Amino acid sequence: MMVMMVMVLLDFITDVWMLLAPSGVSMESVDMRHTLRWRPLQAPCSTTILYFVQFQGEFEQMVLNGSWVDAPECQQIPHTHCDLTFDLGSDSDYNLHVRAQCGSQLSAWSQLGRPFNRRDTVLTVPEMTVTAAGDALHVLFGQFPLTAVVSVTVWKSDNELQAAVYTVPAEQKALHIAALQEGAQYCVRAQTVLGSQLHSNSTKAHCVSIIGTGVQRARTHAFLLPYF
């Protein structure tokens, strides 16, 4: 009787875990937006294949005895990606894994190859528009990470050694520099900075002429090309 119960239990476990685990698990992190991705499961299933994602930070490892946390927005999802931007909220290492479900069948967990730290994010070149109007420069920026700043370098085209550096926080998104020399040409370059070590490439240096307060026209230049 005991042998029969063990055999039934083994058959049940085999049936539950016979679904293949997801493969190709990877993390894509750009501008502090973190997306876990994996390949779609190639298995016959009479219903939609669903996926579950969990994460484990240093707190879970050290304090909660290695427990895992369900990613709230990534439980029983039909797509093969999960936005973890708001879940991975500290500069610590995170383990991540995903599993699949087909009806009552569950796969084993498939883990990301190595722990992820949001400090590994890739910062892109800031989108920047420069306008010369009157005796001033207006510099506008597109979206960039809320925890980052844009470092802006401005100089007269004939004297880069006397460049001035400005810091623009994410909530500001604009820089206004007034009382510049009429008729002179000023150049602008910028890069996104996060912390003391992480920064993007710089934008290409772009130069505009200060028209003067008596002229009612403006010259606008937009660019995204990196400068090395």
C-alpha cells in the first residue's frame, strides 16, 4: 500500500512539473527602466500559457531566510516580459526568476543567469533642443530618469577653456542662460549623469549665435547624435 502511494505521488509530481521551463531569461535596463524578458514557451497547450515572475533582494536573502517576492504586476501574465522598474527600488543585487503555467501544469523556475543591480542600467544620450533668442540661450531636454541629472557644458566657441557647467534635475528639464554677448557664438554639450560613476555619452557639441535683443527671430537646433 505504501509503495502504491509513493508511486502515485511520483506520478503526480511528474505530471505537475512536466511543462518545460522558460528559456532565454535576460534583463534589459535602459535609463533606469528595468524589463525582464524571456522566450515564449514552445509547448502544446490547450489554453493560454501564463507566466509568473518573482524577485529576491538582499533583504529577502539576509532577513527573510531566502524567501522570494511575487512581482505584483507579473503574475499569470500572457506576455513574455515584465516591467520591474518599481519593484527593484534599491541599489542592491536582485535574483530574478520566471516560470510558466499551462492549465494545471507548472514549469520549474528559470533564473536570470546572474544577480541584477540597477546601477548596471545603460544611460542614453539626452534628447536636447537648443534655441538662441535675444541675448539668451534656451536649452530643453526630453525625458530622462527621475534620479538622474543632466550636466550641461556651455562655452563661447573661441574659448572652450572657459566653459561653464550647469546641472539640470529631472523635474526642471530646461536651462535658461541670459545676458550673453550679442554676436558671439556659444556652444552647448550635455550628458546624463546618475551618481558619481554612471553617465551617458555626450551629445554632439552644437553652436548657435546670439542674435541680440533687437531681433525677433530664433534659431533652433535639435539633435540626438552622441559625441565621443
